[in-house]
Amino acid sequence: MRKINRRNFLKATGVLAAASALAACGGSSTSTAGSTGSTAGSAAGADGAKAYNELTVGTDNTDLKADLKFVSHRTDLIEDGTFDGYVAAFQKLYPNITIKYEGITDYATDMTTRLTSNDWGDLCMIPTNIPLTELGDYFEPLCALSDIENEYNFASNRAYNGSVYGIPSTGNAQGIVYNKKVFEAAGITTLPKTPDEFLDDLQKIKDYDPSIDPLYTNYAAGWTMTAWDAYTSGGATGDPNWMNITMPQTKDPFQKGILGADDMGPYAVYYILYEAVKRGLTEADPTTTDWEGSKPRINNGQIGAMVLGSWAIVQMQAAGDHADDIGYMPFPITVKGTQYASAGADYCYGVNKNTTDDKKLAAMLYIKWLTESSNFAYDQGGVPVLKSQEYPDTLKAFDGIDLVEDAPAPAELADLATEVQQEAELMLNADQTHVMRVVEAGINGDETLDDIVADWNAAWDAAVDACAPQ
Amino acid sequence: MASSATVSAPKKRKSFSEYFHSMRGQQLIVTLVFLFVPLVLLFMFTYLPFFKMVEFSFFKMKYIGRRTFVGLQNYISVFTRKDCFHALSLSLYYMAGSVVQMALALLFATILSFKCKGSKFFRGALYFPCLICGISVGFIFKFFFTHGFVLDTLLSWVGFNVDKLPFWLRDESINNVVLVACSIWKYIGQNIVMFIGAIASVDPVLYEAAEIDGANAWHRFKDIILPSISTIVVLNLIISVSGALSAFEMPYVVTGGGFNTSTYFVVMDKIAHTDQKVGLASAMAVVLLLLIVIVTYAQKAVEKWLENRSSGVTK
């Protein structure tokens, strides 16, 4: 055995100490100390930098050099090259800006964890479970709300205190994807306008051909259950203030007949799901539904309808040969004679507050290009973000329907909705278990919808009291 | 006689520098230096998060944002809520499953330890499921149990009528049993490999002696193998019980916790990540830890009692 003499020992510990010192300083190279300097409530106008609305894509800063990292939830569009196409087109105007996409599948949970470090990247889609009051802790204020709210739909979606932190990528209108041919063959001539009409239509499909699933819930995918919550706000009530202002301060919001009639309000939405399951108008075994397999099936006419946002239309059309059979109808609830449709922003683009000024500028230019020149919203079959752009064909049925966007809460009530929902453990638009419970009750018959709604109301009332603004 | 270079009649106290250079000193220093990195990692990734979690359990907080101190409120909630302990009752299925798993593992291990055609192949085949990612396994099982698909087709070959077969994952009377069976399928390989290793350490002379005395395979197992590997069996039992209490993978991936398959961890995951009640979820985790500790001590106490009762039997 070699003698461990002093010299060798010192060499060894020296290497070890140096290695551990290096390990400590890997990674965070993008943060610059304090040079961002932007204060909440003001536009990104510090040190003379332009705000989002002042930028002109194509002429400003064309020689800007930056390497951006963009974290996105659209793993499908990353894989099929759509985003690469956008980057290539953007680089024609800005050859020195490179953008690298990173896709995350379980986006909402993973991204929230990543945001707790400051160097997650430069651009991302802002997770919806971050309270509006905390947007300024992570994201750069892009411009003042008053500067863009006349040109942009849904501009207030990720805005707080007069500043916009997120630009919507596209808009979703909430309706139901259906197969037009199946509906026609079953003898349905007009689109349903009330829950009972819709349930009767599903029954007609079942009578016409028992092998077709009139309504496919996609229970096993989880997020397809969460999707039902989006219909309970504007579309079911006609009130843009319902979700963020009225509901968190209302007791028993899930009650039947809350707006004066039984067939509107949140109760009506879950009523449709519960009754459809109970009457056997959905798939026989919810636990083994197959999301990817359901797309070609609705295309081929083996499924009558699915309750999904407008983003699904394009996917259903592309899944088989019968793209023309796919239609989109507004949700069958009529509020005092008018049919409304909830519309809202899909994920919004956000810029990391802790990245360099050059990267922030490059990121804003890319976002502006994506929003105004890339036709992303139109191609994805969504409601366009620019008010001046036209609606895609698939949303033709929404002509004459009032689009209701959830209004953001005023500053003193900001995040009240999220807090009440979390306290009640009924995270609307985020949690699937409460909707899964409705399906399970329909199958098992061990509790009725009224039992479930009573439970929800009790939890909600307790939460309203606990979170009431002082 | 060993070298007496450093031993003189009046033993003088070595100075630190001399100790540093001596063999014992050098050995000690090398040991400490090599231990340093693993201990730092252990502290940073196991103990520190654990202590932080215990700290979190006394607060009302989300993952990001402010926190308020609430004392024991979270612990009281864990005991008064309907869903936490109901979810623990589902762990009983998994505990029963782990007993079945151990019995099957002992059976397979015993068979495979002695002359058996194709034993190498079967060892590999039985261990293989452990290596597959749990999420993929869960997805495949979803298709496996779809009505009219794989399992139903296999059963129809044996003579069952497909229409009479239950909905394996939907039927609340059997879906937990089905999930436990999936879990057994996935994890039995580990137990088998461990038992094969333990059985291999038994002195073969004992088998010859037993054969002369007229013992058959069952006697050989009960009186020679089982006592010899009893330490490993008990260890596996303890691990299985704590695994049963913290069952998560199968119910989460296969059914998402629906139709009454939500185990304790599935509930904890929803509370922590969707409802952002991190304090409550931390309290749930601490309660589970205490439960596992209690159960482990109970097992050891029973084991000691059994040993004392049957003292005198050769170990």
C-alpha cells in the first residue's frame, strides 16, 4: 500500500475542495443582479426599454442577438414541427434570435415547481394556478392593460393592477364537439338549447344505433373531467362576473334553480353529465376510456359528441378521413332566452422577470409576432386574439351567440376565487375528482346529484366564510 | 513482536501533527473524507427535506407564497376528515396483497432454488416486471382490463361468458383486488430474487441429513429453509407493510383514484398539488410515518413473542 504521505493527502483534499466549489456555481447564468428594476404596476419602461405595445415587429432591433428558451405545454406541436416552422419564419425577420422549445406533458404541476427557481428559461405559458397577485414575482410586466385592451381579446386574463403579464396565445370558446352525420342520421334537425333537449337528442342517437356512444366522457384521462367546469361560468349564467367575483361570495352556488330556473347555472352543467351517465347514454366503462382512440372514433361516427373546448376541433378533424363531419355546437344552456358561450384565453405567454434585458426584448418581439402574424389562433381553430382577425369556419355555429369572457376580479378581490376554491377543495378548472364523483354516482347510484351538490355547497359555504375579505 | 518504534516505556501523548501522520490518523482522515460527500448528499436530499416537511405541517401554506402558523390544526384535520382514514382502510387490501405476494415469492424462490428446468429463464422472466416503468405498466393494465379486451378474451378461451364478466376497474367490489393483483405482478420479482439469495445461503448438508431422515419437500421447506431465512422474511414483511400503507403508483395511474380506489397517497397528492394545502399534506405524511413506525414495532414485538413461545427450536 502506498504510503499516504502529506503531499499526496494535500493534493487529494485540494482537488476535492475545488470540485465542490465548482459544483456550487453551475446553472444560473441568466440572472443579472438587479438590472431589471421594473416595479409592479408600471410598464416595462425602465431604462428606456420599449413596452410591448410600442414594439413593431420586423423593423425594431432587427440585429438583436439572443438565445431564448421557451417552455410550452404543446408537446404535440413541438413534435410535429409546427413550432419549428414559426421559429424559422420569425428568423427571417430576426436572424440572430434563436428560440429553443422545451415541452412538458404534465404542464401545470411541473411548471409551477420550476418557477420556484429563477432560471427556468425565458418564455413560458403562464400556469393558471399562480395567483394574479404573484404574477409580478415571476413575470415581466409587458405593458399597461389600457394600451392593448382595445385591440386584443382576453387581454385582462393575466393582468394585475393595470399591468399585463401574459399575452393570450389563442382563445377558446366552450361548446361541444359533435359528429354532424350521426346527429342527422338520428333525426336531430336543430341543435339543442336546453339540457333536457340535449339529453333527448342523446337518447335519439342511442335508439338509432346502440353501438354508438352518444356522449363519450373520456373519464380515464382526468383532464377531460376538469373541462366540464369551464361551462359553469359565463355559458351557464350569462354573467361575466360569475366565476371571479360573484361565485366566491355566494353561498350555495351549485344549488338547483339558483338563477330562477332549473335548467341553467352550474347545477345544469353537472345535471347533463349525471343524467347522461345514469341513463346509459355514455360509454359502458368509464375507467378504461381511451383518449387517443376516441379521436378517430368520433371522426368515424362511432361517438356522437364529446364535451371539449374549441381547441379539440382541429384534433378531431385530423384524426380520420371525415373531417367535414366534425361540428361544434354551443353548450345547450339558455339563460333567460339567450344562449351564451364561455370564451376565455388559452394559456398566455409570459416572460421571465429574471432574465437579461436583451432576452426580454427578444421574447416580447417573438410573442408579438406569434400573436399578430403567425395565425396560430386561426390554425388551431380558436377564437382569435386580435379583435381584427376573423373567426375560423368551425366556429360558425357561434354566430349570434354571446361570447362571455370571465372578467378578472378587481384588485381588492384578486385571488378570492382561487382561495375559496382551494379552501373548499373544489378547484374548478384544475381538479378532476369532483367531476369524477358525478360520473361515479351516475354509475353506482350510491348518491344522487343532489347529495353531491349538498356536499359541495356545504364546503363552499365554509370556504366563503373563511376567506371573506375583511 | 510488532514494531515498537512508537511504543516507549512511558507512553507520551502524541501531538496532533504526529497523530495526523500516523497510520491510525491517516485511516481516520481518509474515512472521514470519503464519508463526507455521501453524508452531505444524505443530509441535503433526505434529512433536510424531511425536517422542512415536518416544519411545513404546522403551517397553512401553498407551494409558493406566504404561510401562516396554525399549530396542530392540520393534525386535527387529518384525524377528523372523512377521506384520510377511509383511504387508509384501502391499505388493508394492499397489506393482504403483500402477504399473498410473500407467500408466492417464497413458493417460486423455493422451486427455482433447486434443480428446475429453465430456472434461469424463469428467474429473469419473473424479475422483469420490476424493471419496467410503473406508468407504462399502469397504462397497459388499463387496456388489459378494458371490457372485451385482453383479460376478457383470455377468460373466454377458458370458458367464461364475456357478457357476464364484471367491469374490472369499475366494479367497486373487486377493483381494489384487481389493483393489488397488478401491484403483486409488478413487484414480486424483487422478493423472489431476495429469497433465492437467502435460500442459497442455507448449508446443503442440512438437506442431505433431512432426506436421510425421510423428510419430503414440504418438511424441508418448513423446518430447514424457513427458519434459516427468517430474518430476510421478517425484513420483507416490514417493507411490504410500509409499502402497502403508502401504495400510490397503481391506483394513481390505472384508475386515477376513481371508483373508491383512492389510497392515502392519492388523497395526499390531490390535497398538496391541486388544493395547494401543503401544510395539511405534510401533516398527512407525518401521520403516515408515525403509523408505519407503530406497525413496525408491533411486528417486531409479535416476532419476539413468537420466538419466545417456540424457544428451544433450532434457529
